Amino acid sequence: MQVAANSTANPIGKYSFMKKKKTSLKDIAKEVGVSIATVSYVLSKGANSRVSVEMSEKIKKVAKELNYQPNQIAKSLKSGKTHTIGLIVADISNPFFAHIARIVEDEAAKLDYTVIFGSSDEKADKSWGLIKFLMNRQVDGFIIVPSEGSNDQIQYLEDHNKPYVLIDRRLPERESNYVVIDNHEVAYQAVKRLIDTGNERIGMIAYSNGLQHMRDRVSGYRMALQNHGISFDNSWLKAVNFDQVKEGVRAGIDDLLNGPKPIDAIFFATNTLAVEGLKYLDKLNVRVPDDISIVCFDQGDAFDFYYCPLTYVKQPLVTMSEEAVRILISQIDDPSLPKVQKSLQAELVIGKSCSGRLMADKN
Amino acid sequence: MQVAANSTANPIGKYSFMKKKKTSLKDIAKEVGVSIATVSYVLSKGANSRVSVEMSEKIKKVAKELNYQPNQIAKSLKSGKTHTIGLIVADISNPFFAHIARIVEDEAAKLDYTVIFGSSDEKADKSWGLIKFLMNRQVDGFIIVPSEGSNDQIQYLEDHNKPYVLIDRRLPERESNYVVIDNHEVAYQAVKRLIDTGNERIGMIAYSNGLQHMRDRVSGYRMALQNHGISFDNSWLKAVNFDQVKEGVRAGIDDLLNGPKPIDAIFFATNTLAVEGLKYLDKLNVRVPDDISIVCFDQGDAFDFYYCPLTYVKQPLVTMSEEAVRILISQIDDPSLPKVQKSLQAELVIGKSCSGRLMADKN
């Protein structure tokens, strides 16, 4: 196995960062007064332990006091595990995914796992290249933001019994582990807020893909309109391509503002769409909320500096990412566990960006 | 070799994303009317080609028209290369590094390389874990934002003849490939701008590490003060820990503003420090540039929404990242090439955030 081969070639002690004397099983055995085998047995967490609970606790306590760190390479050899997770996000330059990556990494580190990232750029073939490379290099499992058309790749993981958790987006056609938010519900609430604050002609700027989370956001938007007696106008929904966000958002806003009856409000389906949209509205000197009401998805440093506090959908990024790590690692440890599907509630944070022209009662 | 073994186990054609019939050497040979060997010879770019330039061009043209994609696995087996780069950044949730990651990825993709990321969280032991994992899994080379104390890890790469390029930061104690900016010079220009616009008491908020790029930014700041007859006051330089950015920046600003003689201006040494600092100044109702002048490092969506257009150091992120990829891949192809060191010029972009209290001639 490569891990062992290369490690032997690399004499421990040559590099100063390896020199720190580590606590060994022997140190713990000496301190407690038992055999090395007993210490090893307790710390490797064998079931039906032959050691008394009392002794077991004592050994664990001493191991902790001496800051015992199990040797990862030896552990790898024994378990066939690498204690490494592959994380495939859609676009690492998007702060939303960069934050997920960071939280996944922090949570994995707590559980003694390393995370290796790849970014699919929303392209199925790129995602496949990354999955293939990391599969061949023995990551123990994957956390994946699936791109459009990647269903077969997930099938490939299933076929090879590789644990994985989908995050942010699920693939409705298959029963996999996933942690997502209830996109339909929170989109409904977001648009309801726009209606409640006096807006009637409400545009939405979304992505033009067929991914379920995007469909759900659109269906929430349409149902909110419908349930409040507003008949949806096809020209209100603008679909933007991933590859042309700036141009698409600008064209969409131009259409929404310059139609025979301009819209009162815009619901942006993601942070990236909102950032581009707000920049363009600034350029056009369209003011929020005086000229137009806005609700968007996600928060970020950019929005913190925006002149008008925005009403936005706050996704539970920490819970979502931590859950994904925990589900994955539990299934790496025990592949027979049943699949877990979590749909978390997102929160609508009320700012000052909704203020309909139709009501005296401004927000 | 794992790549081959696993790929054999995976029957090509089973998954629809593999089913697309690919152009083979045979297809090209048939189209051009030459042997498969000739096509192979030309497309594998053998030096001193035995094929005429004319024929060579024709084969390449047809290969392009037929959208020929060389088989990566076969190429790997033949060359011992995986066509994969490991990129270690300091913090993937920092937009500066996330952007570098994205550009590295795009440039590598053009050259037919896949990028796998890891984030060191500015910790040498984490960086070492990532390098070790990726080394053992045969990445062809590394692009690394070195964290403090990682000099020995770089030595390890040298000892194992693994090509690598340092980016954003260099390690002055060793002669390695690197692509950085001239931090001293642009910091000098930034502080000179503050002085030229009428500021005398100029604070700096930096990180408390000993990394060369941070030292250079501080030395540029100090030299600008010195060359303009301003004697540096120790209390003007605030050093913040990576692990406590928010608290550190706030404490630093409190000190700078509440001393016996408050400062006129602040130079923020990174984007993260600036974002935290500007948020805190907002909270304190200290207005830019009326109450205080500001110059910061880097741009970003956050600054685009800030009420006052900022004067900032614009790093040539695209050039820096693309150069790093090109240098690395050229050395993967030919390890005997000499090391390359690039120090790029950064640009000071003039906004409206510098306006000294001491001059009538406001910016």
C-alpha cells in the first residue's frame, strides 16, 4: 500500500515537524500498569471488551492526559481507511460553497478526518473526473453538491459501495443520503413577505437548470403568488445560465423594468444572482426599497455593506454541513446503516428591502 | 497501478456519461489516410518528428475537428503522470484564496489538468497532512500558499523531487519556484497615498505572523513614513492573530482611535482585516473618509457595496495564478528546468477613501 511504502521511505525524525515525541501505547501502559495489548485493545474500541469498565476508563483518561494521538498510517493499514473525505462543490469561488467547505473541514477535523476539495464548475464531466480521481485514491467517502446530469456518477458510487452524502441539492430520482433545506417552503415565505409588504408584480431571477433545489424555489414563488390571488405572468420569471451570470442578470432586469408594466419587486434565487443584480440596480440608479423591493437568498460580507439592510433567506449552513459530515462518517464506520434524508428549515431574516408601492403601511 | 486496476473493474459503457462514442486514433487515421502509428506519433508530440510538417498539421487539424480527447488513463499509464495538481491554500473560506483556487482550476483545465484543493487553515500540521495525503496519491505537483512553519514540508517536496510552486507568499530561506507580488513596494505606495492626501498619523492593522509577505507590507509602510519625515510610533502598528480576527481588529481599532492622539488613517494589510475593520468603523459611526482615511488590500464584492469607493491594492490574481500553473506544469513536463521566481507589480487603485484632515486639498 502506498501510504506505508512512502512513509517508510521518509525517515521519521528527519523533518523537525515530525520530531515532536509522541505518546506511545507503551507510555500509557507504563503509566497505568497494564500490558500494551490491553491499552491497544481499549483504545481501538473493540466491542465486548475483555477489560473491566473501570480499567477501560482509566486507560482512556491517561491516554487523554498524555495527549495520545493514534498513528494514522498504522490505523489506515489496519482498517483499510484513509480518514479522508472528498468534497465536491459546484464552484469554489462562490462564498456560499467556500463557507460550506470551511465548515465541513472544521467538523471533519474534529472527527479526525482530512478533507480534499474539488470544484465541478457545475459541469458533470468535471465532477466525474474529480470523483474518479478521488475514488482511485481511496477517500473513505464523499460529500457532493451534485451538478446537473451527475445522477449516473452517484449510481457509480452506489455500485462501488462508496458512502456519500448529497448537500445543498438532492437528486429526486434516487434514494440517497442528503442534507438540504426546504427550498419550496422558504421561497414561499420570501415571496409572501413581498406580497405582505404591498408588492403585486413580483419578478424572480433564477438559474436555468433543472436541479431540484432551483425547481423548488420557483415552485415556492409560484405557489405564493397563486395563494394570494396574483396570477403569474411568464415574463416575470427570468432564467440565467451559469456560464453567463452577469449578462443574464442584466438582461433579466432590463426586461423586468422595461416591460409595459414594470415590476414592483425581485426575488433573487441565489446569492450570486443577487450580488450581480444589486450591482446592476445601483448602476441604473434604481433604489431599494423606494423604487423596488428585494428579497434574496443567503447572506455574506457583500450584503453587510449594502446601503439597505436586505431581507434574505438565511440557510443553516453550519447545521447543514455538520450534519453531512456526521452522516457520512457514521456510514463510513458502519455501511449497513440506513440512508438519512434531512430537509432543514431555513429562516427568512427581515431587513428593510421590502416596501411595496401599493401600501401606505411601508416596511 | 490503481488507476488502471479500478478502471478495468468499471466496465466502460455501463454509465451513460461514458457512453458518448469518443474519437479514436483509428478514426483520425482513416480520415487522413495514414497509419494509426503516425497519428499516435504526431499527437503524442514526439520531438524530431519523422512526419512532415504538412502531414503533422493535417493530422492535428482533423483531430481537432473530430474533437479527439486523448485517453487520460492510458496516458497516465504510459507517462506515470496523473495530470492532477494539488493546491494548498491558507483558508478556502477567504474569497482571496477561493478566487486563486478558481483561476488555478480554470487554467489547469485548459492544460488538461485536474486540481484537488486542500485548506491548511494557516496551520503547518494541517498543511503537512494534506501534502502527505496528496503525495501518496500521486499528484504530479503542488501549488502552495505556505503557512507559517511549513519550511520543512517544502524541503520534503524537494527531497522527493516533487515539483511545486509557492504562490502569494515566498519562503525567503529557500530557493523555490514562486509567484508573489512586490508587497513592500505596493505597501509603500499605499501609505504614500495616505500621506499625499494629508494624513500624518497612520495606523496599520496586520497579522502577527512572521510570513515574508506580511513583513514586506509592514516594511513598506514603515519606509513610506520614514521617507516622508514621519516618525513611526510603535502604538500605530496592530498585529492580529489569525485565530481571532474579529476581536483583534476591534481591539486594534479601539486602541488607534482612543489614544491620547487618535490616528488620521488606517492601512489594512489584507481583505479580511479590512472587512472586519470597516464593519467595526460603521458600528462606531466613524465615517470614511470624513473621520478617517482608509487604504486596504484586495477587492471583492463586499467592497463594491461599501458606501465610499475604497482606495485599494489590486493584486494581479489572474496573472499570479496562471503563471503558477504554467511554471508548475512546465516543470512537471521537464524537471530539469531551472527554478522560476516571479515578483509581480500590484496596482494601487484610487478611490475616495483618502482625505486627510490636514489639507484643504481634499481627495
